[in-house]
Amino acid sequence: MSIEKEYDSNFRYVLVAARRARQLQNGAEPMVPTRSRKACRVAQEEIAAGKVAYVRTEDVPVVKPEVDAPEIPKFAP
């Protein structure tokens, strides 16, 4: 596990911002001075200031499970 401050994709950035916004909505104190009252915007400002990081677990390869299924018939047009 390692603590990451840079985001490898926009998807991960949105996940981290959403989780932090939820924390703010539930009563957490903002880590940066801000004039915004919206939790989502405050979370984005905290990320931009480098105050929010996430823990990245070991990369585990995704393996599709093998499923025994009947073969699907192919129809000719």
C-alpha cells in the first residue's frame, strides 16, 4: 500500500472528491480556508491544495471467472 497524491485518472479524482465531499457533508472541518459553502467545491479546493490523498492498495490483476455456458447459436442474415 502506498499513499498517492497524484491521480492516475479522472475517475479516481472524482471518487476521492466525492468521498471527501461526503465527509464534509457529515460534519468534517474543511482543511483549507474557503468562501464556498458547497461540499463538492470545498473538496476540489482541498485536492488542489494537496491536502487530500488516497491509499492505493497493491495492484491485483483482474481475472475473469470461467463460466460453463452453452454456446450461443449464430444466425446468418
